[in-house]
Amino acid sequence: MERDDGGKLLDEELKLTIGELRERDWDLKDSAPDLLIAKRDLSFQDMGAIHRAFDQYLNVSLVQDRRVNNIILTQACRHVIVHAGAAISARLVKQVSKAVPRDLKPNLRIGEPVQFTPEEVSAACENMFGYIDELAQKVRSTLEAAA
């Protein structure tokens, strides 16, 4: 992929061992994205990191709209469920305070349990699938334009 827009992707350096090359059958073409993620410790567990990675490396960005705000809330709640006993904390409230407007859990109360109804789970999934579809379309367009 050629880039004339000053993006950082082609300037990114990755340090690999011979063993890592061998593990990939000496072929880096298909392994490059996974290697970049692993070597740069890119996280896809929060929207900020996701936005930064796609913007920095592919010059692709999406606006922070209602759908993104719903995903931010969902990811933050998932973290609380897995790592913090599923109780709404001041930290969670602060973390999602700028994720407005949103449809999911607009009024969090500290100390209450994080619980999602089946309808909220479905809505979160729809938001995530819609986001991924739009992101994939923008990535395809960017890659096609650069080819």
C-alpha cells in the first residue's frame, strides 16, 4: 500500500526475532496487522484507543455520535463487570460523562449494579455492528484510494 498523505503506517518500525519470522512461515504480508497490534500494544478495548489507531495508521476516523457514545458506555460497563464487581463507581460515571447523547444507561447511579436487559444487549450489538460496518467501508475506501 502506497501512502502520500503523511500517514505513519509505512514509517512504523517493528522489531522481530528470527523465531517470530519462522512462526509466520517467513511471510509477513498477512501477519503485518497482527504484528503491529502486538508490537505496539494497541488496545481495542476502548473507543479512544480504537479511534487513535485507525486515525494514526490509516487516516480513517469516525465522528463521536450517539452510536459511538453507546459503545463507549458498553465498553466501560463491560470493564466494570469483569474487573470491578459490576458496581457502578464514580470512575465509571466520570469515564462516560462525555459520552452524550446516548441511548444506553443515560442515568448511572453510583453503587447500583451494572445490569443490561436483553433489549439493551441487542441495542449495543446493533451499535457495534453498525460502527464496524462503517469503519470497514472507510478503511476499504482509503486503501482503494491509496492503491
